[in-house]
Amino acid sequence: MPTSNLDQLSINTIRALSIDAVQKANSGHPGLPLGGAPMAYVLWTRFLKHNPANPKWFDRDRFILSGGHGSMLLYSLLHLTGYDLSLEEIKNFRQWGSQTPGHPEHGFAPGVDVTTGPLGQGFANGVGFAIAEAYLAARYNRPEHEIVNHFTYAICTDGDLMEGVASEAASLAGHLKLGKLIYLYDDNKISLAGATNLTFSENVGTRFEAYDWQVQRVDDGNDLDALQAALENARADTTRPSLIIVRTHIGFGSPKKQDSFEAHGSPLGADEVKATKKNLGFPEEPAFFIPGEALEHFREALDKGSAQEQEWNAKFSAYASAYPELAREFQMILRGEKPEGWDADIPTFKPDEKGISTRVAGGQILNALAKHLPNIIGGSADLDPSTMTALKGMGDFEPSDIAHGDMQGSVGGGWSYAGRNIHYGVREHAMGAAANGMALHGGILPFTATFFTFSDYMRPAMRLAALMEQHVIFVFTHDSIALGEDGPTHQPVEHLAALRAIPNLSVIRPADANETAVAWRVAVEHARNPTALVLTRQNVPTLDRSAYASAENLVRGAYILSDAAPSTALRTEPDIILIGTGSEVQLVVGAQKKLAEEGIRARVVSMPSWDLFEQQSKEYRDSVFPPNVRARLAVEAGVAQGWSKYVGDKGDVLSIERFGASAPYQVLFEKFGYTVENVVARAKEMLSEYKS
């Protein structure tokens, strides 16, 4: 299909609208929209299945602008094709309260499928979208009834491909044969600081061929026929993800800034905007001019998208008649609902002084939940035997035609896209980002699992999950120096503080198996934020809840596990409050008993989650930590950072302000002072100083 005058006018409309918005904001990245407009135009007008009138239609194709700095390209496409994004919002680009922030943010403008900007994350999110599509298609499609069938497209940049997270994700996608994943690579040879040959001389195509991707090259990014042919070839190969390397020119059309890093991250300037429009054959004035012929052409997406959605609705109606139970389940998970009795099989753990580790308890709880929640899928970074997160008998998410020898069906159920155990390999960066993509896709409640110290590798994705308010469950085991002999490289000490600093991320470190059960229920129920479950490697006692407060109190973040004995002096407040989290709760419980023998009245507070506690009323928080009880001792095997809010200026923290060491965990706890005797001594010392 040769390039028509209407095609060229429409492409230049995208370009002009984008550079006008950047210029008005006096901030932004005009280079990508100018160079990438033709490939975006071909994709959006000839291939993308979407309905601008219903941006959340389930079986639409997903689109990711992984190079989120070029956000005006996406905003221009959304406005022009008829999404509810007004021209006024385009004019308010990068301004307070607008729907058009500097980088695309999920939930601001309709049609933005994912928040992008940190390079590489959007690339890896797309792998999660493709996993979700493949799983739901395998679980719900039936012969003659294909209700899940869509592609995930992305535009990615040099910066995306330089980031390590993209390499991990690309390797995983190639292994999994995610053939409905199609990426257009904006190969413009320029990054923010200069030409890419300063830092990036590899053969990208050869690298992706080694990942088992289909790789194509379009030598001229303005050649619409070549772009269309490449996209058709990519769609036809359903056994390999596709990378289309498109040679573009950053800042295309700008007389002074084309092919220069100056077009990357700064407005062109008012005179250069006019010169660029003139060079493109587009009216120089007025700003934000949209030719009626081009707008009418773009708005054809409304009728086309409506017809595609109606066709899908008819398919689903026939599917529901043929498979009513599956249809009800499918609709339930898309709405984010849970079946009645979804938590009925969560185990209750009997009191046991020896107890079990919270990672083992967590694995049992996860399996009980997965039997009732078909949308729970996930996996670990090559650590299932250690994190205890394998879904037993629920299959492995793998291409069914790969020969895995003796490993086939390692957790039961065999190999297929209907499997619910994802083997990520040692790829924590990609695992976190892919989980975000699955949650954003819809219909999936993803979980990940690794050792707590490797939350460092996942922090960018966790931060974005919190920013996007996505329902992702991050499981971390081996939660302290108590993992033992592996030593300080694997022993987290600062990690609780680091995760607690992320807004909208719920961090829960349960004290025993029954608190772990409640923590998992909270994680499943809290759909507007991600949750990090922080679990022990070593056994911890399962508390006798007939003698201590119910584990159900975990939902409040902190609670009085055991209060001080009544005072003969009719005092109601304790002498001191002992606060524990996770495995250290057993220490403060033991210390309370020792102190009582000496007539010291101690209250024990289990505090598994700071953020859940902060959501409680002031009255409740004051009831747990009475303001007039200033003697407070927190016991946690990590840094003290942040605890001052709860222990106050007269309190203390038994913490670790250095890295750990290699030794059996019992030795480490003794050497670092995590013993009942030391807690008692610290408490008595505090009280002595307080009285003096």
C-alpha cells in the first residue's frame, strides 16, 4: 500500500501535535515522536485491535510505549483516535493535575496500559502481558470458541535495550516462545548524552536471534509498506516473539536538530518548531492545528473498534452458552472477584514450641488458596525448593513442545501454557516487571518469590507496582541473619527499612504460621496495592493462641499479643512495651515471662506491618502504644531506621547496624544479642535509666 497524501498528512499531524505540546510545556522529548510517528501510525491504524470508546475492553491488543520519555507520541495517538483525552489535556502536557504527565502513567489517561519511563521496565512488562494472554487462552479457549486472542505491542528504544532488565526479559520470552509479543525498536542511533556509538556497539539483531526471537529490519522508518510487511510477518510467526529494528531519525524534519541528541530531551524552540513544520509541509500556524481530513481518518478507529468489540461480545455469548461454568469463572476473575469459600481451606496451625518456618507455612497456605483461585499464577527465581512456593499438581507454564526430559511435570500437571508455575530462572529483575505486566493485563493475581536480600534486584518493579496500585504479591524468604551459613551476602539487614520506605507497598513480616495465614489473606484481599510477605527460613514457635491474642489481629498491623499482668498498685499501663516482628516475637514473649518473675510488667506487641498499623485510627494506635508509656523496646533483626516513630525519644531498638556473618543461625542470634536474656537485660537497663 503506497504512502498516500492522507497517510503523510496524518503522520505529520502526530508529529506537529507532539512538538507543539512539548514546546508549550517548555519541557519534554520531541525527538521520539518526530522519528517514530510513521511506525506508530502504521501500527495504530492498520493493526492495533482496540476500541477508543471502551479502553478496558478485555480482548483488545495491548500497547506499551517502553520509551516513556516520548509520551507525547502516545498522547497524540490517544487524542486523535478518539479516546477521552481532550485537546485541552494535550495543551496541559506536564502540568499540575493534567492527564498528560511527563511519562505515561497508568490510571491518568484512558488507553495508557502501563506506567513507563524507567527504561527497560516497559519492555519487561510486555513479557508479563504476553504470559497472561497465553495462560488465559490456554485455560479458557475451546475449539470453535476463542475468547482470548490478542497481541502485545511495544515501541522500545536504545535505552530500553541497554538496561539489564530487558535482557533478562527477552531471554525469558524467547525461551517461553511468546509469539504474540511484537516490539518495534526505534533504532535512531542517539541517546540523551550523544550518539549511541559512544557506549553501544553490539549487534542487537544477532543478540535477539540468540534469544530465539524473530528479527526483522526496516531500513527506512518512513517506509510504510516495509513497516506493514514486517508487522504482518511478526503476527504470522506465533512461535517466536518479534523484534522489528526500524532505522529512524530522531527529531525527523527538524532542520537543525534531526539526528542530534539535542532533539532527545529538550523542546525544539519556537523558531525550530515552525521550521520543522515547514520542512514537513505542515501548516506552521496555529499551534495544535489538526486537519479535519486527518482527524476523520484517525477517528475511523471508533467504528472499527466498536465493531471488533461487538464481534467479540457475540463470540463470548456463544462461549457462555456452550461452557457456562468456564464463562462464569472467566468473568469472575476479570472483575477481580473471588468465589465463595475461597479462603475456607487456609490451614490453622496447632500450638507447637518447635513450630515450623513461616516459609513452609506460607507454601501450604498458597497451595490451599490456589485450589480456589484459578487466577493465582507465579513462580520464583530458580528457588522453588527454598521459597516453598511451588503450586503442586498445577503444571508448569512452558511451551508444550519443548522436551524437558526427566524434569517434565516436576510439580505435577505437565508442561503447557495452562500451567501455573512460572520458572523464571535466575532473573529477579524480569520476574518483578513481568508480574506487574500480568497484573496490568487483568485476570491474573501474580506472585513472585526469592530470597529477601534479592529484593534489591526487584525494587524498581516493586516501586512501580506500588505507583500503579497493582495487585501483586511479592514473597521473600530467608528474611534475616537467621538464614545462617550463607553469610552476609545473603543476609538482609537493611531491606525491611528499604521496602517500608516505598509508599503504597504493604510489608508484612509475620511472627508464626497463623500470622502467616492471615497475612496471605490480607495480601489476596488488598487489591489496590502490592504486598511483600517477608518469611523465615528457620522454624519459629507456633504460639498457643488460647494464651495469646488471636492472629486475626494481624490485619491491624500491630496488636497487643500479651499484656502485662494486673498490678497490685492498680496501675493499668505496663512498665515497658516490648515490640517484636517476625521471628523476634518469640524473644519478647520469653522476655516478658522473665521480667514478670522480677515484678516488671511488660506488654508484648506483635508488629508485623507498619503500614497496616498506620491505617488504623489514632484511638487504636494509642491503645497499643499509650503515649504515657515511654519505655519501649523494639526487637528486630535489621537496621533501626524508622523505628524511632514507634519507640520514641526514650525508647530503644535491639537492631543490627552492620552486615551479618557466616555461621549457624543459633550462633549468629547469640553473637548479635538476639536472646531472651539480652532482651531482658536491655529492658531492665532502659527502666533503670528511665527511673533515674
